[in-house]
Amino acid sequence: MKRALITGITGQDGSYLADLLLAKGYEVHGVVRRSSSFNTRRLDHIYRDPHESGRRLILHYGDVSDASRLVTLLARINPDEVYNLAAQSHVRVSFDEPENTGDVTGIGTTRLLEAILISNVNTRFYQASSSEMFGSALPPQNEETTFCPRSPYGAAKLYSYWMTRNYREAHGIYAVNGILFNHESPRRGETFVTRKIAKAAARIKAGLQSRVYLGNLDAIRDWGYAPEYVEGMWQMMQLDEPDDYVLATGIGTTVREFADQCFAHVGLDWREYVHRDEAYLRPAEVEALIGDAGKARTAFGWKARTSTEELARIMVDAELQLPEAAWAR
């Protein structure tokens, strides 16, 4: 039985990756930050009581800001694969918390890579890199595009990207960077724009909300479906040689168009409900991120299958099934 360790397992990608690995027969270990309230909601459907025999999902308290704990966990678990998905992942918030973003999203990766060396485990390492590293570079962006991050988040992810390559080249660690463009789902955090729009459309339709406030409606993003992207993460970890790969749909959609798709799905005109609020604008905007996943398609056959319009329907339908919206209807 293969064994995997996932940091950031309670997030969108971490929960979908746990689903995938469990389905493939892995024993899955996840690192969870200690909190006074439960923060494992996305894992409820696969969680098993610690007293049950045969369980294959095991959660451990820890944090990528705690180097000694990472060494201890790696030595104890001895994983075949490590997926580093932990981050302060909200781009707009990174402008307000640049130091914390740098520590968690940037230095946290170095702590984990160094812990792999210190604990002397023979493992493969996946780093969740981001399209935000490209910043103002002109689309389409691929593995050869010059990086030009426009946020503390993008800069921190770029540091992690280069440290991952450094540990691969200097220490021989099987380490890959997955440069993933935006990928969304019903498990996306409610403060992220796609989930915010989908939730607003459903709540307005149900009479629970009257408007939604957004920032830059002209921003163009390459939005895919998160479960397909975690498949790509796993696939690039199974190759004979480690490398870096872009995952993307190759199609750009504006925030305005995504709002139109979500509201149209429930028979509403988005223009009647969407209002602009400058508080949601970034100090330095990234105008267009559109990826070219040709390298991944050639190397291991990965291709996005869900269109942005289909994604909008999936996310709105999930919101409509929530108890509050269903009750209101």
C-alpha cells in the first residue's frame, strides 16, 4: 500500500486529492492546523473514527511554519509521496498580510524540503505552484514563459518554485512543480470570486440575498474543474523523471462572463445584482492568465475536460442544494 502525506489537506485541492488517493488504494496522511473549531468540513465524507480498524485516512496536527514537527511527521509516516498544498492562498489578502504569506506560502516549502533531507526519507515531492507567478506576462503562458509576479502571493509561490527546482537539482530529490491555473469547485472557499458569484446567484434566486459586490470584472482567468487538476498532480508524480508542468484549459473567461453564466443558469440577469466595490481591487492587477498545457498533454495525456460554463453550472447547482437555499425555495 502506497503512503502519501498531504499538507493543506483541509483545502479544496487537498480534499479532492485525498479522495483520489484513497480511491487508488493509498494510505493518506494529512497535516491539519490546530484550531479551537473544527476545520475539516471538506473531509467529513471520508473521515473515519480513529478507533475504527482499517482506516486509511489519518490526520496529524502540524503546520509548515513548524520545521521540527515536519521532520517528526516525515520520519514517523515515511511517505512514498508528499504533496505540499499548504499556503495562504488568497491573492488579495496577500497584499494585507505579505509577511505571513511569505512565511507560509514561501518559506514553508523550504522547511518541508529541508525536512525531507533531514529525515532521510525516500519520497517524491509535489509543489503546488501557481499561474500567479506569471503575473503581467502576456498569455498564453507555459513552462517557458518569463515569470513576473504582481502580488506577495505570486512572489512567494515563485520562491517556492525555485526552491523546489533547487532541491531537485542540488540534492537529487524527485521534486515537481505543478503550475496550475485557476481551478474551482463547490469546495472552493467562499471568499474566492467564483464561489462568491455562484453562491450569490443561488441565494438571490432563493430570496436570501439582494446583491453581490465584486472588484475587477474585466480580469481574465483560465478556470478549470478542480477534481481534474488533482488527477494531473498525481499523474506528474508517477513519471520516471521529475519535471515542471502547466495545467490549464487554454481558454480565458472574464469575471463578468463567469457572473453572466452563473446568473443565467438560474434565470437572472447578473447586471441587476452585481455591484462594484473598489475594496476588492488588487493594488497591482493581473489582467490575463491563460495557460498552455501542451507539455502535460504530451508527457502524460492530461487535458481539461470541463468547460467554464459547465463549471459555473456545477457550482451554482451545488449552492442550490444547500439547506438554506433549498428551504427558501
